[in-house]
Amino acid sequence: MPRSDTAAHSGPMHPPHPLPIMAPWIAFILCLLFPAVLGAEEKGGKAAIAPDSALDRLPWIQGPKQVQLDDRATLQIPQGFRFLEAKAARDFLKATGNRPSGQETGLLMHTRAEWWVILEFDEIGYVKDDEKSDLDAQALLESYRRGTEEMNRTREDRGSPPIRIVGWHVAPNFNDVSKNLEWSVEAESGGHRFVNYNVRLLGRKGVTKVTLIEDRAHVDATLPEFREILRSHRYSSGESYAEYRQGDRIAQYGLGALVLGGAAAAAAKFGLFGPLLVFLKKGWKLVAAAVVGAAMWVKSLFTPRNPREGGWRRH
């Protein structure tokens, strides 16, 4: 399959809010989640599933076929792909040494296991798109870099190679027609470059989180087919972004926070850092996202893939 370079979109170069204080909080949360990240790194990555393996015997749905993502949406699985529904997707993740989030709605895999996609639904409420013109790509990237620098100090103590944020593979950008947010960070560690490509499909009651698991060498060639599949995603009646009604639950954070990991949701759900969140409501939206990054996001961002072993884990 020929490679095609993906153009990065750049946001405004002036940060909307002061950002230097973000790094310690990012590092603090990364350290809390650090053992899981290290375990993922040290134990390897994704590879083709051998025929007749336990994973191959999972209840795969072969394309072409339209599948349900729980009761919220549908997705068209094309020829050459196979799909696991929510429970089987979680079984797959556990069998490959990954910790399911509990939000999984499905897992899509190329039949040759060249690449695969995790789909989840986060019922955080209606995410307002009022930041769509203010996504500061440079400021968001610096947030990633500062947090990574802090985390690398702990990595050094444990004898692990540092992680370097290379830059945006695709800078955060929002499609105002489809209400999709996408971005991809390229990172490097121990001589290996890796990318996890993220899409957020905004709905009435939350966000469908889509993560493409692919290596850096092939991701550009994979993206056109991946995006074509995503275009078949349809929210069910009453679930789409356009069907918002007055009185619906509103998410406590916006598009910038989705890029940085959806931290405000965790803070609101578990009551963490209450005083800080009060402070953040005065305008420090990006800091909110940096404070309580979700474990699955951290693992997906910082754990590269080893082609010799199976799973979402990376090395």
C-alpha cells in the first residue's frame, strides 16, 4: 500500500493561558500511573495473531457487515476486516496483557492483523465545541513535552530510556461538519518511533474514543483506509451531536482537554483535586486536562510497539 504523508494543521501560536505550572501536575499523574506504563513497555507489543490461537477463536464478526457499537451507534465493517463486540474486545485486551477501561464498544482488526482500532464510549455529556477555533497546537504540544520531561526523571531512576516527544504527527484539528476531533503525537524512545492516532467522535451524551494502533512506518499509508471506515460511523437516533436538547448534561471540559487526555472527567467523577478544579474553572482549562490524565491515555501515548509479541502493549 503506498504511503501518503498527512499534513499537520497548526493552531494559533500564542497560548491562551499560562502553561508553565502544568508540567509538575502532568508528571505527578504520570508517576501515579507509571508502573502500568512500564509494565506495558517492558513486555512487548503487537503482532499478527497466529491461526487457531485463543485470540483467533474469539467471536470475530467478519466483514462486510454493519455492526452495533452497544446501542449508541453503528459502524460498517468492510471486506478484509473483522470485529469484536464490547465483551469480546475486553477479553482480547485482557488476553494480550492490557487493562480494559470498561468503556469499550468494540475492536476492529485488519484480517492480516496489520493494524487495529479500539473503540470506546465515554459518557461525559455534551462537549461544547466553542474551543474549535482556539486549539493552540503549540501550547498543547508543550504540555505533552513538559510532562514527559518530568516523567523521564523517574524513568532514568528505573533504568528505562527517556521518551522524547518528536512533535505532532497530525496536529489537533476539529471538523465542524462531522464533529470529529483528531490528533496524533509522534514520540521516540530507545531508538523506536511510535504513533497512536486519536479521533474523538462527539455525540449528544458523550464521546466515542477511537485509537488506531499502528507503527510509525506504516501509519501514513493506513490513514486513508482508517478514515474511510470511520466515515461509516453513525450515532443512533437520539444520540447524535445535532440532537442536543436543552437540559442535557454538559461535559465539564472542552476540546483542548480531550486532546490532553480528558482529565477533568476523572477529577469530577472521583472528586480528585477539588480545590484545584475550583481554581481551574476560572479559566485554566488546559491545566485541568493535564492534572488527571486517564490511565489508558497514558499507556497509549507512551508505550511503543514491539512487532514480535501480541497485544496493545508496546516496547
